[in-house]
Amino acid sequence: MDLDGNSRAAVIFDLDNGFSERPLAYPFEKIAPFLRQKDFVLGNLETPLSDHKRAYGLFISDPGYAESMANAGISMVNLANNHIFDAGEIGFFQTIEHLAKAGVLYTGAGKDLENARAGAFVRVRDMKIVFLGYTQFCNNRFSSVADRYPGILPMDRQLILEDIHNAREKADLVFVNLHWGIENDPNVHPKQVEIAHFLIDNGADGIIGHHPHVPQGIEIYKKRPVFYSLGNFIFGQGDFRWNTDNYLGEIVIEGKMMRKILLHPISGQGRELFQPELLKGIRANSLFSELKTRSAVFGTEIVIQNHVGCIHIR
């Protein structure tokens, strides 16, 4: 989050084990110089970082990616998603241990319910910010929801409202990660709109959405941004159903006020999902054309300047 004019690069990445023959820094090599320019970078980590045998689920990644993320400029990851327990409780504990050693913060999960609900409090320059995280889905039927034992947080309205209220007492801004929506669908479900508005009406300063794996429309509601789905960032698998380019969302904060959103197009077709880079030219324009159409239903206007999309918050 760059608070002097280039604020938060909101990114999403899913690191599976498709990079086994590549250096651990490989996925970030082309995009890291951009991320390192930012004051704060948040992503959704949808895989355990563990050497533990997969208990169930699909994803598991080399623990060394924690350090690679830190070196690439990743500040924090959301863990409230349907894959973070794919290597069971052991894999989850190893994940948060590796993140801690690398200096990467996390939200959306914890060692017990109270710990998970506290979210992550950070100071970025003169700003106090709390990030919360919740998931609509869990691959093991929510047996991994935090309670007296470690787990993730479910997308429960009352739970989120209480957490937003508590966060507001100590923060200038409160952002809510929601792992939600319909996979592979570029359209936002009406229920998502209703939930996003409800949370903002009750104190959230922005919604950061992921799970569909494709970009969806962006809304500015009561001068608060709603990223319904950021799409993919890094996805190290051989399944390329998501043969579409994506974007990184950046919130520009000036004087403790969100002023505009910047949209940075990134490559995501085929094997480019292994190692994304910033886009310009025809492909960037094509992505912006789609985002404009999907965002127009919310009355959102996107202006293109030097291969970057801009949404002014008025």
C-alpha cells in the first residue's frame, strides 16, 4: 500500500507444486520489481506451504515459497479459503510457521477462534489498518473452521459484523477479504452485491474478493471499493481452464482518504500463470474492455491512462 499516491496492490496467487523444476523465485521474477515499489501488498494464498503428505484436497506447495513471497514484496496473505487445509492441520501449522519466519503476515485463520477473529493489524506510514478474512467454501465441509482449535473463518454475517466493529475501534481503515462467488463465472451474483453493501453499511472500508479465478466487475459503493473477484495471479498447475488475463488492484490513499483505484493488467494465459508480468498494448486493452463492461453494471467508470486503468472515488 503506497500511501503517497500508489497505495495497495491487491493480488491473488495460488502456488501449487507445478514449479518443482524451477527456482523458488521463478513465479515472481517478472512481477517482483513492481510489487516492491508498493508500501503494502496483500494476496490470497490458496495452498498450504508444507512438506506434509496431502491429507485431502488438491494443493500443496514448497515451504520455501514463503521466503520467495517476502522477497517479492508480499506483505500479507489471506488464508480464509477452501484449500488452506488441503494438507490437514499439520500442513496449516507449517504454513503459518513458514510465513512467520519469512515475515509475511496473514489473516482469515488462526490458532483458535479468538486468534483468527482478531484479523491482522498493521501500521503503514501514518495509517492504522485492519485486514479481516472469511470464506464461503471449505473443501472438507468446514471441519477446519476455527474454534478451540486452529482453523479458518466462515463467511457468517454476524461474525463479520462483530469483527468489523471491534476493528473499527483501533483502525483508520478496515478491509474485508471474502473468498466467495461462483468459479469461472465473470458475472457477480446478486447475493454478493447485497452482502458487500451490507458490510460496507456496517463499517467495512473495502471488500477484496477472490475464488472465481476470473476477473469480475468492480464497484465503488459509498466511496468504498468492492473487488468482487480479482481473478488469478500465480497458479502453478497444468489445468489452464483460466485462459484469461487478470489484473492487480491498487488503492491510492492520500490524507487517510481513498482517492482512486488503479488497475494493472497482468498476463494469465496458458503457462503465463506460472510467471505473470505486466501487460501493455492489445492484450491490456482487451482486458480493460471486459472490465469496463463488467463494471458498468455498477455505474463504475474506468479511464485508461498509460496502460493503467483508473477509477476515481468521488
